[in-house]
Amino acid sequence: MEELVLSILVHNSSGVLTRVSGLFARRGYNIDSLTVGTTNTEGVSRMTVVAHGDQQILEQIEKQLRKLEDVIEIFALPRSSSVYRELVMVKVEADQTTRADIVSIVDIFRAKIVDVSPHSMVIEVTGNHGKVDGLLAMLDGFNIVEIVRTGLSGIARGLSDFDIKKEDN
């Protein structure tokens, strides 16, 4: 199975997320990751959608998305020419005996400790999938209480066609 990462520019209107996710649901496609946020253009949001499937299914997903009224533009974000990041927060049980070991692991991965209490720590890590999974694997020996993942966000390297069109206006 192949991975497809799409950056989708949409009109920022009510129901657009429902329409995009509904398209996947109606056709029986799974969304592996979905992030949405506003852009620097008023009234436009960017969705980053990750899906897996064979080539035919992935092409069908892109074609169906292009038919949606709210979709302005779609850009594929291939791994070789894009930057991907994910934010993860991990709450770990920590007392005086384990705190120093956890801090050492956090430092190795250039993560941050964003909250400390007498019995736990909250760690924030930003990076690609490998870095996040590596940190989680190193913390596996500790009692992980809770994990929150944002999902993948991505952007093309260099100037994309969209950026060039914008500069011409």
C-alpha cells in the first residue's frame, strides 16, 4: 500500500470538514491523519490529509476531492520534496527516582518538558514520524498515562505553484 499526503486549500466555511470527511466515509476510505488550520489568506483553510491505498484508490480519492465545491486547490506532498511534522504531548508518571531518567531521554530527542507536577510530567515533541515514535519507544519503560497527537502537517519544499501564482498577483 502506498501513502498519499494531500494539502487541500478549502473555503473556511461551516460544514467543509464534514463534507471532506464524509467523502472518505461514503466510499469506505480511511483517513490516517487529518489536520486543519487557517492560512495567511482570509477565508481559506488548509487541510493535510493522509491516506493509504493502492494507486487506483489514491487517484480516486484525489479526483473525488477535486469535485467538492469548497475545495480551492489540492497539492500532493511527496515525501521526497516535502517537510512533515507532528506535535505530540505525552503525560508520564514521574517521581523523584524516575524524573532524571525521563529528562535525559527528553534532552536526547530535543523535546520539551511543558508541565511538571509532583507525580507526572508532560513532554512535548515536534518532529517527523520517526522522531516521535523513537521518543515513545524510549519512554515505553515508564508509565505513560496519556498521549495526544495532532496528526501530520506538511508543506512543500521551495516555492510551490500556489506560492508563485500568489506572487504574480
